[in-house]
Amino acid sequence: MQIHRVASGDTLWTIAQATGSTPQELMSLNGLASQTELVPGLNLLAPGPTAVVPQARTNKRTIEVNGYLVPSGPQDAATVQNVAPHLTYLCIFSYQAQASGGLTPENDTIALQAAKNGGVRPLMTVTNFDGNNFNPDLAHAVMSDQTIRSQLIANILRTVSEKGFAGVNVDFEHMHPMDRALYDNFIRTLATALHERGLSISIAMGPKTSDEPNQPWMGAFNYQALGLMVDFIMLMTYEWGWVGGPPMAIAPIDQVRAVLNYATSVIDPGKILMGMTLYGYDWPLPHPAAGLASGISDNNAQNLAIRTGSPVEWSTSGESPYFNYRASDGRAHQVWFEDAQSVADKFELVYEMNLRGVSYWVLGNNFPQNWALLGETFVTKRF
């Protein structure tokens, strides 16, 4: 793929002529549904957004690609089917651990069948999510009591067997730093049980740039020890920009690089899946008086910029796009999202650091440019 930043006066026709493609190809690759997404009356693309332009890459690396899915019903079949050729794994989010050692069931029959039909390995994601938040006390309860821990692991193994998962992905978050050793022991015990059955174990870990055992949330993650226990890791290199925080890049590349520099110094890079996002945030301004941000798919963010004629700016340090616009009620907004250029820049980190692959949060958000670019940059490993 080539990345073309739209300049003043550009149209689909002029970009197609300059790059040897067609307007129809450009519309498909960039998620433009119709000519109505051009600036009305002028047939011009709004300056600023990046456009994906077809171009083959030689000597592509083979990587593993994971996508998280929150099952939502019949539409899961189409969601998984649309991206299945690009996925190695599908993480079903989530089976919630209970303080008794039980598991809250997940209605994932449709998603599981779609994954299997598409040749994608389904993984069972187990969390300490209590229905409202990631609960550190819940994590402590199931890890500190040997009987409860054994019961939880037995329930995980039973569910994996009954539903035909290829492995387990543990996503415990916001744990107490004092539970670091307990988490190590839980993962070690679960890994042994899964490996005995020929199943994989992976974990999601929050981002950090050094090991500070007493650090809130991150202190419980012993990168080096955990990296030796598990088969691979989904590193959550995103959410610097979040719904309650000030407007900023969700995954600024300078921060992503800093996390990866540390992670690859203590974990085999061949075990790391770099976290990628399929969403942006739309903040009402001024922050914080105007309230929380709302999520927006990257494709919808791009089209919002086009529809409102808002020039897309570029954060040099974060290598991320953003724009300002006024809503119909006159209120100012700022949107940060991912586009083809920011995704391409992150893909280069996979080559540079020899990572295992990438992991997406969360499927169901439309971003066709990403999948087109992924296919042109890598070969997805299939089993």
C-alpha cells in the first residue's frame, strides 16, 4: 500500500490518475460508501485525511493476528466472517471469574462457529471484570484461596473442552500490586494444565516502561517472569487517550515505542502481539467541563471529518491524526483516531522489533483501510 495525504484540490479521480488506480478501488479501500461522502457540490476530498492507495509489498513477514470480540448476537457471524482471512486468533471477551471459582457464561455460539468456519483459532478470554469494572478484590479472592483457584481452573478447563476453544487468554486488570506473586502462581498453574492438554495460554498485559512492583495497576505484571510462562502476550499499547482524560492520541507511537523497548528487553519479541485499536474518541470541548468522550470507529471518524469539511491535523510526536469540528448544536469537539498513515507507522514497529504480530481491540468497529493495509504488509499465519 501507498499512503497519500489528501491535499487541497484532490479528488478521487486525480488521486487515481496519479497512482495508477481507479476511483472505485480508492472508495473500497478507504471505506467511502458513496460520492455523498465527498464535499458536496465541489466533488473534492476534504484536505488532511490520508488515503490508502494500492501498492504491493515484497518480502512480507508472516505474523500472528488476534482480534477481540464482545459477542452481541446474530451479527457476530458477519463481523467475524468479514475479517477472518486476516485473523489467526479470535478472543471471545469475556468469561468473568466469580469469587466462588465459577465462571459467568458467555453467549458466544455464533461467534465460535464463525471463527471455526473461517479457520480462526478461538480463544477463551477470562477476566476479573465484575460486570461494571475490572475488580482487583475479585482477582485477589480467586487467586489467594487455593480451593477457589483450583475450582476456577477446573471450570476453565471444562468450558474450553466443551466449547472447543484452542486456548485461554487471561485478561486480569487493575490488580493490587501486592498480588504480583499470586498472579504469577495462577498463570503458572493454569499454563501447566493447558499445556498438558495441548492448548495455548496467552495473557493481556498493561503497558509500562520499567518494572516498579509497587506501581498501581501495572505493578502486578512481572513482565520477565510471565513472558517465560505463557505462549504469547497481548500488550495493551493503547488508551493513553481515554474517555475521561484530555483529548490526545489513543496510541501515540512515541509511547508505544517506549513500552515495546522495555518489553522486548525482558520478553522474547517472538511472544509479543502489539496492541492496535479499531476506534477513536470524540471529546466535547472544553475538557473536562463538557464531559466524557464518546467512542467512534476509525472509519466513521474519517467520514465525519469529510462530512464537516474539517482539516485533519497530524501529531508529529504521536504520529496520529486528529481534527476539530462543531456539532449541530454549535458545541466544539476534538476527535483523535487512527488512519492509514498511523497504522502503517505502527506496522513498521513489528518489522523493526521482530514482534510476533498484532492484537486488535475491538472487532465490530469499521476500519477497512486497516485490513487492506494489513494484507499488503504481512501474511497472516493460519493453522
